[in-house]
Amino acid sequence: MAESLLELAGVRKDYVAGPVVTPVLHGIDLALAPGEFTALVGPSGSGKSTLLNLIGLLDRPTAGTIRLAGRDTATLDERALTRCRGRTIGFVFQFHHLLPEFTALENVMLPMMAGKGRPDREMAEGAAGLLREVGLGEVLDRRAARLSGGQAQRVAVARALALAPRLVLADEPTGNLDTRTADGIFALLRRFNREAGIAFLVVTHDPRLADRCDRIVELIDGRIVADRPSRKEPA
């Protein structure tokens, strides 16, 4: 069996405000294989976003172990965490968080510039190629503020893929879109999963989309209550 890309063991997360301690996650055990496409479902307040923040190395657990690509993330300082996150993980959110005055091309180039500090021709060519891959070759130089909701989310997908991550975390990536546009975005994620072997962990409230993933993990009150294969409807 292939080594897991992601392993969580006994992960807990508490939030502390003065004397008040609020437990949010209670001993999460979870593993994701390379290239796996998994849905994370559960009611609001169940801890899904907290779990994604921990997996995405945006926060640290109160207890437990998170291993990413074979590395125990607890051993990494903040600089190493940032480097590991940038090289391994991409993010797509419900709201695209594009810079409105930047063009589609410039928005996709931003993660690439983080390492070098300034744009170059190779970055521009790579970003343009990704935008063509998501069907936006005709809007490379259009400002993000002038893109439709579906176009903006496609730019966000291209940006998430800019550094060739092994894992993409998608937090309600279709939650702000109509059904037809949502289906198109989901199909796009699925295509990159199948063609590039990128693993995806997708938070969704849409049971139609969850059933088109390989696997469904259900979180309730900070605990995994179900972990099952999907019904494998056509993606």
C-alpha cells in the first residue's frame, strides 16, 4: 500500500479565551492517500473549517500528530511550515479572494512570486497555461473585478495549482455558485485530480457533489462519525 500523503492521529483542537476552554476537535484520526478525492461533510459548527486549517498548516493542534508527505509537522518552525505549505498544499475557498485590481494572470502568478519576489517570463507563461487549462485563455488580462463568479472561481482554482501542490484543500468551493456553474467547477477539480494525480479534500454541503467523490468523511461535533466510499455517481 502506498504511503499516506496525509496522516492525522489523535488530533485535538481547543480554543482558549481567558479561563474558558472550548474543545472543537476531539481526537481526529484520518489518512489521505496520494491522488485521493475525498469529501468532508457535516453540519455547520461541526469543526470542518478548523480541521482544514490544521491540515493546511494555518494553525497548530492542541494535541495529536499531523504528518504531511511523511513529515511530522510539529517538528517544523514557522518558516519551515510556510515552506512546506507552499510546496505541498493548494487552497480553494467559497469566496475566491482574488485581488480585484489585479488581472486574472497576475492573480495566478502571486503564489509563484512568493519565492522569487518578482515576476518573470517563466511565471507568466506558467500562469497563462493554467488559465487556459481552466478555460480562461481569453481573459488573461481582465481585472478580477470584471470577472463573473464562475470565472473568478476558475482563476482561484488555477491559483491553487500554481505551485503544483500534491494536495488541494477546497472549503465550499461551489457554495457561492448556481448549480450549473458549481457542476463545472467540480468537474474541473475532478479533472485535475485524475489527470495530474492531485489529492483533494473538499468540504461541501451538496450531497450530489459528495457522492461524486471517491470517499465521504462525515464530521459531527468535532468527531468523525462516518468514513465510507461514495456511491460513485458519474463525475
